[in-house]
Amino acid sequence: MVIKPQLDRENVLGIDHGVNNWLTCVSNVNTSLIVDGKQIKSMNRWYNKQISTIKENQPTGFWSNKLAAVTEKRNRQMRFGN
């Protein structure tokens, strides 16, 4: 069984996906929200630098336990905000 929610079409929410501000949300009911993306951007920069260093002078498709560990750390940081 599918239950359709009742929508109030008078209330709207605008969402802007940016770079430094990851999400900026504004509604017509006097609420707004900004999700800062600087920490996420920093984590991605660190991750990309680590991956680049490890993969340097390696063949295409190279994978190792070190790459797996760095990737897992980054994924945990993204999920849990550590």
C-alpha cells in the first residue's frame, strides 16, 4: 500500500547547492538554513592528496590496502562528521 502525504502547496523551500556553502535553504515561512561545506571540502582535499601520492607511478587501476584504509577513513569522516 502506498500512502501519499498531504502537501501544503503554499509552503515552499528553495535549495541551492554550492561549493563553500554546501547547501543554502530558504523557505517562505521565515526559516532558512545554511550548511557549511568548508569542512567537507577540506576532507576531500586531504583525501585526494593522499590518493594521488599513493597512486603516483602506479599502473592504472592500482589498488592497495593503504588506499582502502584512506578511503574508509574519509568515508567514516563524511558519514559521522569526525
